[in-house]
Amino acid sequence: GAPADQIEEAGLTPKHIAATVLSLIGEHKESLHLIDI
């Protein structure tokens, strides 16, 4: 497809990157919380 379609399929749209970063941060915070216990 077009380059833009390939980027979207690869999950490299800004929205997807932001969602990925937020989910990683969320998991990281949960991990730190478990360590604190």
C-alpha cells in the first residue's frame, strides 16, 4: 500500500506510539508498586 498505510499497519502512528508508551509507563508503575509492597 501507500507509505502511510504501511506506517499505520506497523503501528507507528503518533497515536499508537503514545498509547504504547502510556501502557508501558502504566505497567512500570504497577511493577514499582508491587516492589514497594
